[in-house]
Amino acid sequence: MSLNLTILGCHSATPRVNAYPTSQYLEINNRHFLIDCGEGTQRQMRKYKVGFSKINHIFISHLHGDHFFGLIGLISTFGILNREKDLHIYGPKGIKEITVLQLKLSKSWTKYQLIFHELESKESELIFEDDKVTIYTIPLDHRVYTNGFLFKEKPKLRKLHIANIQQYDEIETCDYHNIKAGKDYVLSTGEVVMNDELTIDPPKPKSYAFCSDTAYKPSIIPIIKNVDLLYHEATFLNDREDLCEKTKHSTAEQAATIANNANVEKLVIGHYSSRYSNLKGFKKEAQAVFKNVELAEAGNLHSINSFPVKVLN
């Protein structure tokens, strides 16, 4: 599996006995990312066996407490564990000031380097890239400046069709890299062997879009079009749609409408309001619009290949 999403917390507002605020752990193409860091995140990481040492990049959607109050604790724990690797933190402008102030007043400076990437743009922008993954912001509509995040695998090299390649004595092992990169092969006679004869299509690159918190915002659809997995907040049901404009949140139906219009493969909804004791209505409301829906629950593991939901606890 090249993309796995572990839900660490998925409820809104205050933590409760069995309800943790937003945090997610994403593995994509052998890269490891933490998305949001509400209270209790590091406890959930331990519970669901998320390796602390694997986290080098943390993405904070916005500066409401249920999305980042666990960050300073996690930073401090990394220090206690004698972390040496740099830690990159991506979030709204102000994330550096509020974090450094806490470290300063508690005299808890880290021995490792904290590298802040503060975000201000209201347009989607590339904020991370390496040889395997790109990450873009998804501008959202909330009461404070908020971004979602789009994680995309880079296309893999084409796979060699060895049986066909062996029909041409001129093609040597040293030619394989160019062939996998998509280049045709020119024989000594001048004949061109087309690349699609020598290779097989690689697996489709995987993608994940995280959208929380936000009012209904159809303008994000082109950004998240055709993603394999979408997490979209669904704080309310239609019975309290009147609160959505006031609080800048979405209903389950609105989340499903975004998923349907963006032609995503699968939708996971979460960030439920504490006013609802039974969550079955969220799935029912969303499935009336978009069939492939799962409820976010702490400990659930979502994989995009077959989309099994595995409860880790």
C-alpha cells in the first residue's frame, strides 16, 4: 500500500473521554506526515503505534485550539527523546510566534532545529516537494485563516516489458533508465521502437486531500478533482444547517456534494459536533449524495488501494 491514513482524532471543539480533536497520520510513497495536532495527539500516536521518529513535517490547518494545542507538547516530547533531526512546521502566520513564546517562557528550548513555514496566501500554492511527493494548500472558508492540504505522489517510472525488450539484441541494461523514463529506442537501422511496446504503464499516482474546517466552498473542487481519498469536515447534519454560516462549518450533505462534484474515489467525514450522540445519521445523509463514504473514527486506518477500514484499537 502506498497511501495509508490513520485517524488519531476526528471530533470538534473540546476533548472528551472517547472523543479526540483533529489529528491524522499520513503515509504516502514512504513519506510520513502529521496533519493537525489537537490535544492528546501524542497519546493517540502511542496508542496506535505511530513512530515519533518518522515525523519530520507537521501541517497545521489553522490556529484554533482543537487543531494545534497538542503541538507544543509534542515538540517538548521530541526534545525529551533527544531528537536531533530538523522538524518542519507548516501553518498560518503566527504559528512560529505562539510556539516560540511557549518555549521561551518555559525555558524549554529544543536541541533540534524547528523550521517554520508560515502561510498567508489565499490561493493554492506548492509548499513541499521532494522526489516522491508534492503538497499543495487548499484555501478554505473558516472564521480564521485556514488551509486544507493536498498530498500527491509523483508519477513513477514506467515498468519494463522484459519479454518485448529481449526481442531486440541492441537494447542493453544501460538503456533501461531512459526507457523507463518514457523515451523511445532508436535501432541502428534507424527504426524507432515506440516506448509503449517496451514498457507497461506504472500504477496511477495516489492522492489525498484534507479539508477541515470550512464552510461549503465549491471553489475547491478544481484543486481536489479526482483525488483517491478526501477527508472533509461534516460538523453538522442538515437539521442544523443554520449554524454553518455562523460557525463556518459544513454539513454531511455538503461534504458529500463536494466529493461527488470533484469525482473523488472515496470520502471520509469527521469533525462532528458534540451535540450529536449518534453518528449514523452523518453517513446516511452523506450517502444520499455520494455512496462511497466512511465515518472517521479514532484508530481507523484508510488505505486507498482497496479502502479497507481497519480498527487498530
